[in-house]
Amino acid sequence: MTLLSRRSLLKGSVATVALAMTQRPLSVFGFDAPEPDEELVGFLPDQMIPKDRTMLRWDELTLWITPNDQIFKVAHYGYPEVNVADWKLEVGGWVKHPLTLTLDELKNRRHKTVTATLECSGNGSNPGFMGAIANARWTGTSLRSLLKHAGLHDRAREVVFFGVDQKTENVRSQDFEMHFSRSLALEEAMADDVILCWEVNGEPLSPRNGAPVRLVVPGWFSIAWTKWITRIEVLDRRFMSKYMGREYVTIRGEEVDGKMLWKETQVGLIDTKSIVARVTRRKDGALRITGAAWTDGTPLDRVELQIDDGDWQQVELDRHHRHDKHSWTFWSFVWENPPAGEHKLVSRATDKDGRVQPTLTDPEIKNKRTYWEANQQFPRKIRI
Ligand SMILES: Nc1nc2c(c(=O)[nH]1)N[C@H]1C(S)=C(S)[C@@H](COP(=O)(O)O)O[C@H]1N2
Ligand SMILES: [Mo]
């Protein structure tokens, strides 16, 4: 079976398009790989992610689904060794029937697959850290159905997830041996697509990505996607672990009546964001500029591209996956007859709620004093 390129698709008749759509395996759709007569144009200065890091390399991105070996990894307490044979999941706290499940018992529950973009909220905070993102198909079982099975008490307000990984933490001058933990408010935990996941892109979850079981919270930054889960606890109050209330908080100022009002918020939902991923040059000299844009699930309204501080121009969004609200959207733009020399390319995403990807000097970024949630525009330079 031959895969039609995006351009031949666009040129093709309706019948050809319909045929190609049924034949095309969804998982391989993405940017066209550079055509044989196209050359990759490098960025200046080299803002690419170093090759020795397991992160997404934007300029090599062609697939809408990130292959498992290119999914980035982050661990705050190191990578634990989990004995899968002894692994059990406990569900306790304000539930009517506390549960203990083996991995087989969990896997015997009804399966659910969700496609979602995983992004570390530190992604984009500096030019060398822009590949902490992936888009994958996550398979597991519904958290909501498990919580319903355990039976929620009227007092239930919050659901806490504890990982196997632990470290000594000092809180108010005392040391505690603490497990990595994050929580979701009950309403968030009961959302449709939140799953306890053991498989990614049809393969078992790797130990580094949280095996045997991790949480998948579509639309949320990956700090909420607790890995190596062994205990779920339902509380009747808010949970304030290090990764809820001390780390992964954003401090942002807003000028109110000439005074700065400082607001400290928790890192939660993914911001509206985009990037110029790759530039290729065709034989005729035209540049093909491709990129990606993503949100917390709010539909994208548009993505625009600005060349050399000129007018913002709308780019073409990939229509095949636009219904897929928790996954990134690929886009492309053709720049005919670009003059020789150095050029600046920057993209900007706007969502249907009117949130526009800010610049570095917009108050929401300028007055942000912590590095998480860095969704500022990401200018890239090329020379042709
Ligand atoms: N148990 C546990 N879960 C965790 C973390 C951790 O340190 N321990 N790090 C979080 C952070 S900050 C990120 S960015 C994601 C990274 O997921 P990945 O390693 O699968 O890419 O896991 C999250 N879940
Ligand atoms: Mo992260």
C-alpha cells in the first residue's frame, strides 16, 4: 500500500481523498517527510534539542503519534524499580468499599483508549527545553468507573494518587519520607477520559513512563499524570503536597490600580501554545513551514505565522485530526519566493475562548516569575 502525501491528497479528487482516508493508517499521518528534492533548513542559532536527550526533536517530527522511544521522561525522585509481580493498587479513604486490585484484576476491567498530548509544564521555559511533549494513544481503564465501584462517600472531595517513588522532604522544619503525590478535585477525577493506563501505542507502558500503571489526564500538564501509582485515596479536603502547592505553582503579577497584585496558582490545565517545528526548502525555492499547536482541549480558533515582524498570516490546519480535542494539531504554510538572507519565523495560536498565545513582553509572561506554564511565542531564525 502506498501512502499518499498530503499535497497529492489536496490535489486529488474527492474520490481519491475518500479512498486515501480509508486506506491511510491513522497512526502514520503527520507532516510529509521532506520530499527527495526538498532540503531541511536549519534554525539559527541552533535551538534544537540536544541529540543525547530523550525528547522530541521538532525538526525530525513527521508523525502525529509519537513513537514510544521518543516519548520524553521526567522523574523528580528518580526512577523506582517496581516489582510488577507483587504490585497492587489500593483504593481507600472516603469510599464505601476499599479495594485492593492486582494488575490482572485491573486489566480485566473494561478497556478504554484515549489519544492525548503529554506535555511537561516546564516545556518551553528555555530554548534547550522544548521537546518535553508527545502525543500518544493511552490504554487503560476508566478512573471514574473504578471510583464508582469503590462507592464514593458523601464527604468525598478530592482524589489523591501516590507513586512508588519517594524522597525525604522537609516541611515546616521536619523531615518526612514522602511518596510522589498529586491530586484531582473529585469533579476532575470523574471526567470522561481520565484513565489508569498500562499501555501506550499498543505496547506495555515502559518502566520510565510509569509502569505498571500511571494516570492519564487529557488536557492537563503531565505533572498531573502520576506514574507508578500504588494507592488512590479519597479525601474530604484539599490536598497540598509539594507538587500541588510548593513546586509546580505559578506566580504571576497583575497591575491593579497601579499596584502589583501577585497571584499564586497551581499548574493544571495545558496552555494554548504553538511552535514552528520544521522548515524545508523546495526546488523552486519556496519554503514549507510546518508546526504544531495544542490546548487544554478548548478548540483551536486559528494559528498564525509572522515572518520578519510582518503581518500575521493564517496557516493551514491539519483537518484529519481536528476532532481530536486532546491532541496537538499540525499546521503548515508555504512561503513562495522568500528573499535570500536571515529570517525570523514565529507562530501564535488562538483558541475559541479567545486566549491568544502571548509574547515574552506581554504582561502575562513578563509578570510571571516562575518558569512553568511558559507558553510564550517561540521565535526561530533561519538563513537561506
Ligand atoms: N510518580 C511520579 N509521577 C510523575 C512524576 C514523578 O516524578 N513521579 N513526574 C511528573 C512530571 S513533572 C512529568 S513532566 C511527567 C512526565 O511523564 P513521562 O516521564 O512519562 O514523560 O510525569 C509526572 N508524573
Ligand atoms: Mo513536569
